Amino acid sequence: MRSALLLFGAALALWGAASAQPLPSYLGSASAKQTEPVASLTLNQAVKLALDANYSLSSARYAAGSTDGVVLQAQTRPNPVLDVEVEDTARTASRTTTTKLSLPIELGGKREARVAAAELTRDIARQDLQQVRVDVRSQTVAAFFDVLIAQEQVALSTKTVEIARDAYRIADRRVEAGKVAPLDADRAQVELANAELEKAQADSALKLARYNLAALWGNPSPLFIKVEGDIVALPGRPDLDDLTAALERSPRMQSARLEFERSQARIKVERSKRYPDLTVSAGVIRNNELGRNQMMLGVSIPLPFFDRNQGNVYEASMLAYKSRDDYRGLKVRLQTQLQRAASEFDIAKSATQRFESEILPSANTAFERAKKGFEAGKFGFIEVLDAQRTLFRARVRHLSARSDAYQALALIDRILGRDAL
């Protein structure tokens, strides 16, 4: 019995040592956190803030860390069992005390199969963590450019208000001079009111975009005033064949592949359970009536006549087929999304280049000519209004095309799991 107690104490000591293990390095630390600037914010700063403080990413880190416990538990061997029986408790002289220690022995490769499945569970969780990190980064990049585009929209609407105000002053002077009808001044006033309304909507959209960006690092009240970034030159994208090849290395595809491997490992786990475990026991019987100790040895093993774990083996096999088809289906879906995102980027970039090279210069020239001609009395105010609307729509569509291009790039990075600025 003393040996059994010593064995039990050693097991407790080992358990305490295992539970005192440090946290894995990929869980991150609370040090070196970046603080949100109160003036301007760059893309690198925004991404760093989100990767440091995003709650979804932090949750995924702990979820990945928990799988180390899954592996640790899978490696653990069954506990021994200490059994003490006393017969004839009323009389000491004839009492018999049996002390027995039983040790289960796993057969059929159960432990090896269980550990392999647990390690795949850990690998999947780490790939999922990487995908969440990529998703957070992609969301941050998209939200950053939403703010940047919203700032440009505010600047554009501000300039449009100034143009409409100048047009109204010109029309008002010409009405006072008797050169045009008062209707032209009324039209100019309506256009000014519309421009001011669009300016207010742009201010509201910018405020909302700032809140959406700051929410990615858990700040409900953004401190930064503006973001700084280059939206003049759009970057290019790799060839579609290169993007498709990179898809195989993405965390989402790696996770799906590991899930299929884990389903195969689970089949091995369930098949190993068809082999019954052996239990070896040893003990001492103290017979007070005879005044001596008797050694005892025992072996027990279940007889698998009925339950051979056949149902669980069948279930694991079907789930393996499911995970295989899930992997294939995910690959097709991601390839389709990748092609669509690449096509959307090409269309948006082509539209942006055309706006910059042809449409915007022509619209701006037409507006300047119409305004000068109106001041000189060559054109009516309706021509100025048409030219002004054309210029405004061209600028809005130009910004929209830029926004679409950056959103498509962010989506490509998200699909491929690219985690670099």
C-alpha cells in the first residue's frame, strides 16, 4: 500500500509540473502595444493597432493555445486505481484487508492514434489563427482606405460647394445687372443647397468610416483625426496563375487539408478502440486470523463479443468522406472568388486610369469653359449647371473606382492569406 501511495504522489507531482508550463509564444504578450495617435494615422499604424488589440484575433489566439492542452491530454496515460477492501469490520481478530493496485494498459495503438489526431487538431487551430490574423489585417486595410476615400469625398464635396457658391454669386450679379432672368439665380441657389447637403452627407460618411476603423482595435471613440496614405498610384497585381498557385498555401486551404488528415486520424482512433485494454493488478491480502500476508496478482480484459466500436468506425469513415469533399468544394469556391476579385480589380484600375487620363480633364475643361462663357454672356446658366454636374459625377465615380480597386486588393490578400504590408 505504501508503494501505491508513493506512485500516486509522483503522479500528482508530474501533473503539477505539466500545469505550470508557460504560454506558447504565438499567443503574444501585453508588452510593446502601440497607442493610437491623436493626429494622423498611417496604414502601418492602423494594422499594428488592430493586430495588437483586436478582440476576435485575441480570442483566436486563446483558442489556438487551448489545443496544446488537447495534445497534452492525449499524451496522458490512464491513471492507476487503488482499491482497498475490508472484510469482517466488527472483529479485528478475524478481519481480512485486501489492498490492490490496478494499472490499465492500452492496446491496439490507442495512445499513438489519439496523439496524432490531437496534434492535427492543434495544427488546424494554428492555421485558423493565421487566417483570423489575415482577416483582421484585410479588414483593417479595407477600412483604412474607406476612411481615405471618405476624406477625399469630403474634400471633393467642399470644393463642389465652393464652385456652386461662385456660380450662385455670378448668377446673382448677372440678375442684378439685368442680363439674365431671376430663374438662373434660383437654379444656382438650388444647386448650392444640393452641394451643401452632399457635403453634410460626406462628413457623416467620414465620421462613420473613422468609427468603423477604430472599432477594429476596440476603440469606440477614435482619437485620430485623419489618415495618411497614397491613393495616387494603384499597385499592380500578380498574374492569375501565380495567384492560383499561392492559393494552395493559404491558411484556409491548409486548414481544410489538415481537417481531412484529422478525419483519417480519427478513423485510426476509432479502429484502435476495437482492441480491448488490459488491466494488470497486484496487491496484498492481510489475514488477521491466520496472522500473515498473501500476495495477489490479477489480469482482466473485456471480451469484445458485441461492441467492437463498429458504429463509431463507420461514422468516422463517413466524416472523412465529408471532409474530403469539403476540401474540394472550398478550393473551387476560393478559386472562383479569387478570379472574381482579380477581375474586379482589373476593371476598377482600368476605369481609374481612364478617368484620370480622359474623363476628368475633359469634364474639368468643359466646366471652366462653361463658367467663363457664362460670365461673358455667351452661355446660359443651364450649361454651367450641366457642366458642373458632369464634373461632380466624374469625380465621384473616380473615387468609387479607386475604392473598388483597393477593396478588391484587400479581398485578394484575404483569400490568399497574405500577411504583409
